Amino acid sequence: MCSSSAAKGALFTSLIALHPVERVEEMSPSTAAIALVLAVILARQAFPAAAAGPRVIIVGAGMSGISAGKRLSDAGITDLLILEATDHVGGRMHKQNFGGINVEVGANWVEGVNGDKMNPIWPIVNSTLKLRNFRSDFDYLAQNVYKEDGGVYNENYVQKTIDQADNVEESGGKLSGTLQSSGSQDMSILAMQRLNDHQPNGPATPVDMVVDYFKYDYEFAEPPRVTSLQNTVPLPTFSNFGDDVYFVADQRGYESVVVREISYSGSGVTVKTEDNSVYKADYVMVSASLGVLQSDLIQFKPKLPQWKVLAIYQFDMAVYTKIFVKFPKKFWPEGKGREFFLYASSRRGYYGVWQKFEKQYPDANVLLVTVTDEESRRIEQQSDNQTKVEIVEVLRKMFPGKDVPDAADILVPRWWSNRFYRGTFSNWPIGVNRYEYDQLRAPVGRVYFTGEHTSEHYNGYVHGAYLSGIDSAEILINCAQKKMCKYQVQGKYD
Ligand SMILES: *[C@@H]1O[C@H](CO)[C@@H](O)[C@H](O)[C@H]1NC(C)=O
Ligand SMILES: *[C@@H]1O[C@H](CO)[C@@H](O)[C@H](O)[C@H]1NC(C)=O
């Protein structure tokens, strides 16, 4: 355990102790590093504060909550109370020990690096914290697609499929640019594929399906049928910040009072927690995940208005599951161009995308297989033993000539079942345009909203959470300090 991160943990605990947050207990000293850096900055600024100005309660100590806290504190709003339901800071940035190494069960990559603009998370990761990171190289996929019953496909054949999918995506990007900016002509990625006579979800080969899955589901955690073309192709994360993605593999980790009720009126807010503690403030900033807002965990009094409820339910909370499996020995091919490999099952999305860790975790004998959406929900509801059996069966099919031993251990994150998250990140579905998005972010009286799902261009990403915290804090600051409390939402197709 790194001592400097322990010091940061202690600082954050002190910040918490300044305020009556009884249930933010046992802040682990080794929690999510990035969140902690922000927390430290926040703590330094909050220490001298003698409770001047309005009091703001922030619900959730994930990236957006902490980022909002820092922005508020920069603006002189220093009477802050952060309520966190779990025993760690960082929300969906969360490391967990697995077979002797710390792996990330939540956010893992800095996505969008080496482009025209700087991804705000990148300097924090690569310079401030110097977290170990590795650029992910997807250039060799064509050599690494496994047949359902063993052996790899011919590279040229797979490459043709990839090229075709890339061309269709490029046409989709052009088409997307010609659509009404109001969103009135938006369509699903699947519809766009059909317009280009591309049938990866229809009567398609296993290779078509796994390439399609890799291109879309592996990024958005939902199939092309669901995902908005206009808001994801091209994706601002990559067009602004660059195409590269860096995998964070640092032992420090890339990284509550349970709030059950928020009452609000013209004069203030009251937050009640599961243990019946009551906190009063002038404003509340809710950074709970979209999945939590879609559940009944937090009761709002009065009920949120219908427009807000509709916006919350029209956006999608996706599920992306990173399953880590440990083996007593390696049986997979090693060397350059072998980091990522695909399993072309006839059942779309069935243990399709694999990663091994020659550089990141050299002697751990750990594989990562990613599943999403319905497969994630199915797997969360079965025993880990059952999942282990399925995974070993798939690997034995992929490597028929090899002695594939039983897995020694397995880690199956359950973000969807977890009542504090109810999924992993938001995905932008068709039918939603800027109108619903603005409504999702819009305050309701003194209740403000932040989180990756409210990020203007980067929903679903860590940098989206970070930037949304700043943006939502700005909206609150406008009201609290400049008395500009009206938040304008334009009509659906204006
Ligand atoms: C990350 O930091 C290292 C060490 O300072 C530097 O050499 C490298 O170029 C940085 N990477 C990127 C992509 O900026
Ligand atoms: C999983 O399987 C192992 C051995 O195969 C067994 O020892 C263990 O009890 C099983 N766990 C559960 C929860 O069924």
C-alpha cells in the first residue's frame, strides 16, 4: 500500500470529520487515487472555511460529486457535506484485490488520448499521479479471432469483415453529420447499418457478430439496435481527445451514508439517510448514478415533476461486466499483437472479447473477459461457479489442442445488482435528443443533478463525470451567488 495515498486518505477523512457525516466511516486509505487527488484539493480549501455562504449537500463521493465539490469550493462555497453510501471514495472507479493483484472492476481506461484537445483526466493519471498505464493496441484483432469450436480464423477473412464494418461506420459518421441538429432525424446505429446494406445483427456469421459486438457493445454496453447514431458516431471523446485508450494497471487503483429521502422546498433541502439521520442545507447536488435515479432508493419529496421522471427513464443505464479469471498456468499465446482476442460464438455477445495482461500483470495468469447487457444480467444472477464452468468451457473450445486447466479463481463484479449503482454507465439511446438531455441535467428547485449521465458530450466516461461535476456546480453557483436560478430548457425540436 502506497504511503502517499494513505496520507491523502487521511486528509479526506479529516475533511469529512469537519462536517457531521457520521456514516462516512472507515474511509479506506487506499481508495481511488484520482478521486482522492480532487478530494485533497477540496480538503485544503475547505479547512479554513468558517461556514460562510450557503450550505450544499453532495450525494455521492464518485468522480462527479467530488469534482462538483471542488468547483463549488473554488467559487467560495465551502460549507459542503458529502454523503457517500459505500465504504469507499470513487464510486464506479473501484479497485479490488484478485489473486494477489489489484484489478479495476469499474472504470479502467483513460479513453481519448493523443488528440487535439487534452482529456482532463490524462494529466492527472499520467503526470500528477503517474499511474502505471499501457496504450491498448487493437491493430492485431484480425489474427486473434477464435472459431466457436476451436482454432483461429483466417486473418484476411476477418480483416475484410473489420474493414467493411469500419467503412459502414465511416458512412454512418457522414450521415450523422447531415441529420438535423435538433435530433428529430436521429436513428439507431442498427438502422444506419441497414441503410448501408450491412447485416451484422441479422442472418450474420459469428465473425460478423463478434466484430460488430466489439465495435459497439464493447464500447457502449448496449447493442446497435438501442444506441443513438447521432450522439455516438462520431463520438466526441475520440474526435476531441484522440483515438488512443490507455489501460490503467496501478496497484494504487484508478479510483457512505445511504441517502433514502430528499425533501426540498423554496427555502432549503432536507436529506434523510437510512439510519434516520437528518441533514439540512440550502442546496443538494445529487450525483447518484442514472441507475439509482431509475430505482426507488431515493424518495424525493415532493415527487420529481413528470418531465424529470420521463427524462430519467428515457436515458439508458447500461451494464458492462469485466470478469477476471485466474489460472494455475498460462495456456494462451503470448507475444506482440496478442493482447486482445475475440471468440466468435454463434450466440452474439457470449464471452466475446478477451484481454490478457503480459505487461500489466506479468505473472498473475489472469484473463479478462467482458460481457454486457443481457449477458451481464444473466451472469450476475447465477453462481460464480457456474460462470467459471462456462468460461473454461469456452476456452477449451478456443484452444482444443491445449491443456486448459480449471480456473483457480474468478471475480464477477455485480454493478447491476448493487443498489448503489444499478448498472455501470449511461448509454445514449435513440429517441433522446438535447431536450431530454437538458432535462436530465436540469435542477428541480434546490435539487441539482450531476454525474456522467449529465455530461454534455462525454456521458459514460470518467472524464464525462469529472466535467459534469464542474458544469453542474456552475449551474448551482449561478443561482446561489448570482441569483440566476432559472435553467432554460429549449423545446424538443427547436
Ligand atoms: C506519459 O508520461 C510519460 C512520462 O512522463 C511520458 O514519457 C509519456 O509521453 C506520457 N504519455 C503521453 C501519451 O502523454
Ligand atoms: C464452487 O465450487 C468449489 C469447487 O468446485 C466448491 O468448493 C465451492 O463450494 C463452490 N461454491 C459455491 C458457492 O457453490
